Amino acid sequence: MKAPLSQIAHTRSGDKGDVVNIGVIAWRAADYPALVREVTTRRVFEFFEDRIAGPVERFEAPNLGALNFLLHGALGGGGTVSLRIDSQGKTFGAALLRMEIEIDE
Amino acid sequence: MIRVANGQGFWGDWLEAPVRLVEQGPIDYLTLDYLAEVTMAVLEKQRQRNPELGYAADFPPLMERLAPKLKQKGIRVVTNAGGLNPRACAREVLRRAPGLKVAIVEGDAVTARIDEFLAKGYRLNHIDTGEPLDNVRGRILSANAYLGAFPLAQALTAGADVAISGRCADSALVLAPSIHAFGWSAGDWDLLAAGATAGHIVECGAQTTGGNSQVDWREIPDFDEIGYPIAEIDAGGTFAITKHAGTGGRVTADIVKEQLLYEIGDPRSYLTPDVIADFTNLHLADDGPDRVRITGAKGRERPSCLKLSINYAAGWKAIGTLVYTAPDAVAKAQAADRIVRRRLEKLGLRFDEIYTEYLGWNACHGNAAPAAWAVPEVQLRIGVRGQDRSAVERFTREMAPLVLSGPPGATGYGGEGRPKVREVIGNWAALLPREEIRPRVEVFE
């Protein structure tokens, strides 16, 4: 069944220079495998394609039921160089929650 | 066990938070983290205007306000408020609160040594992009190494009531009291990892007590008096995250997980100057109301290099805004954007970047935003950045005329007047072998 990512996970995002990180955390440990399967680097890159240069990296933390993503070239230079309203990537996490994924019934 | 509370997550955080941490319950150490990457750029601008500045100016008045209570309760303060100028910061603290014993940590500033480093063959290439430093070499304004926790611990052991560092790892503010209290040393990698992890969890203040959390924000009580985080750390390297009883906010394992992942890279290798911490073996458990117990910290030998934070002059920028209203708010704003861009082009002005956003429509959620026709009002936000200040100045004259000469329904041009031209300071991160950096501790009696 298709559902937004917000159905099974919560997120927090921030910056390091021109890189945005998004922590994606399963609400329930049982949904962690669905995160690993559905929220791939490719899908995250495609989701943010209109605003990031890439690449996207992914790291796994099964003990936290969580994935961490690094989006490179994501903030128009980052810090005070960036011209963007969200120059520190605070809202990327909330945006990603709208991504549609396939979840277990 | 020691109780280490963090009362500031950045410079500009809630002024009452540290005062409430001191007054509303027991703590042993108060840490205050003022430095973000962008803060260093702000401090650089301030120091250029006045060489006696360049530190977190909120800090000395706070020490004046808190000094009697700190003395009475035996609470000691650990902070990176020194920024680019710890010595001037300490002088101002001593002037305002002469009863406090103040120590500073220096040795992070290496601006004058860049040529020496390059001559020795250190490339100082950009940590993410690999670009050579030559691209910004002639425009460097300041360079600082991220110091670790041991110099701050030494300051505490020397009896400082207030230990002030310049640039250091944020997590070092919490690790330092742990090293001081428990006698941990280089080689105790699991213990150092525990202290650094606790530091990472509390370094952003209320972000670990319910602030900016997606863990049902509607249910989080009393944001207006949110409690700031306290790490209760024991000598064996287990710790709990909590807050004072009776304060607002909430501490749960889900919320702490959000913060654990905040602004990190590989969770197996959280790099600090003192240890490489592994977050993938941690166990988080709710342990009563507003209390999370954390065990299983693992660490590996500290990195051979320290991170350098280099500020460089990167030109000028200005942001212009106008609000457009329905019908067709977004279409009107897009038309206005085209007008501005054509006018800039016809004036022959050159910029490094022109970037347009539509606040209220898709500035934050991009392609996931709703259909443009459904948006009742939108703020057009055009930013320009370039090396030629006069071109940026000229842009600031191009927004207001649209109100009379562009699409209908524009407003929101008054109030702040023309856009301001701001200096852009870029931040360059690089790596330097740690032997090159010799931190110094100085205690003011």
C-alpha cells in the first residue's frame, strides 16, 4: 500500500557547509526494514532533484531504527554564501516526509 | 555522577535558559555553546570593525547576572564564547564579574600560519569538494582549528569558575567536565566517546527537550518555559539525558534519536578532536518521565588531523522581497521575477548567482508543494550575490519600482525599505595534522 513517509518515520535535518543531513527514524522498530528498502539514495536524490547537485549518501543505524542521509551541494554554497531562505537546511526533513513509499499492510 | 547542563544552543538562543538551569534545580556544570559555522563569520565582521570584539557578546552580561548564584551553588561554566577573541571575552567577564576565576584556552587561531602550513606541504583542500585552497587564498580573513576537550578540562583542574575557549568541538564543552571529574585520558576511547556523545546530544539546547521535534509537537507541554537539557554522566561512561522537574518540554528516546542524528555524517564515525565515537552500538531507553538512559558508547582512537574552519571574503549579496496576491499570485510573482532579471541583464550587471524563491508556495518543499493556482498569496524573494558591490547596490533599486510598473496586486514593499547590501563571508573546512596545534591554557587570578 502506498503512503507518505510520515506514516512510518520522523525526521530532523541540518547543515554542514553546503551539505544537508537528514536523519530518518522509524517510529516502530518493525518498520525499519521498510525504510531501508524504500528510502534509497536514488529516491532521495530524485525527490530533491530540483534543488540539489548531489550526490546523496546513506548510512544505516539499525540500533536506532534510523537512516542518515547526506545531500551534497544542497544549499547554494551554504552558510552566509547561500541566497536561500532555508540556508541551513532546517526544512528538508519535513519535506521528505511527503515522499510516497510502499509500506507493509 | 556529574550533572552538565547546556543553556545555549547557538548565539541568539533564549536568554533566560541558562538562568533557569542555575535556579530551578541541581547542576554541577553549565555549558554554553555559542558557535555555529555562520557565527564565526558574524564574529569576523565584528572584529574587523572593532579589534576588542569577536566573541559572543551575550556572555559577559550573563556572567554578571549569574555570578553570585554560581559562587553560592558551586556551579562552573564551560563555554566557547571566546569565538575569535577569548582574551577580550575574558577581560570583559572579569570587568563585569570580578569575583569569578576565569581561564581561557587559546591556540586555535592559525590565520597567520597558513603560508607556513602550505610550505610544509599541507594542502588544506576543501573537506567536501576537494578544491585547492588557492581558490580563496588571497581572501582569507581568519582560520581556526577545532580544539578538543582536554585544554578546557585543564582549565577546570586549575580551578577556573569559568573556562572560555575559542573554536572547539561543540561536544567538547560537555566532555571537558567529564575528563576533569573522572580523570579520563587519551586511550579511554569508550569513555571519551560517551562524554562526546552526551555533548553532541545536548549541544543544541532545547532541540533535545522537545524543541523543533516532530515527536508530536502539539502534545509537548509549555514550550514557553521549556527546560534545557541536562546530561547526568557517570565515571563508567553511561549517562542519562533529562531536564529540571516542573519545566516545559519533554525528553523521550524518540526525541533524543532525532538529535543524535542531527548534523552528523556516518553514525559509525562521529569525528571529534578527542575520539571517534560510534553511535551504532548505543542503546537508548526511556527511564521514567523526561529521562532517557544511554548505554553502549563505543569509541576508537582520535583522528590524526584536526578540522580547520577558514573564513574568506566571498563578495556581496542582497535579498529583495515583494508580496503578490490572488488571483494568480504565483504567476504574477514569476512575471515580476522575469522583469527584474531582464532589467539587470540590460544594465549589464554581473553576478555570481541570482536565486529566486516563492515563499508560501514551494521555497521549502520544492516539487512536493501544492499546485501554484491554489496559492492565495506568495512572497517573491530574489537574492543576488557577486564580487562587484556596486552591481549588488544597483539590484536593491530594482524591487520597489515593480509595485507601480509590474503585475497588479503587489504589496509588502514598505517597512524595512530597500534591501540591504551585506558582505558575504565564506567558510572553508580543511584538515591539518594535529601536531601543528598547541593549545594554551591561561588562568586569570
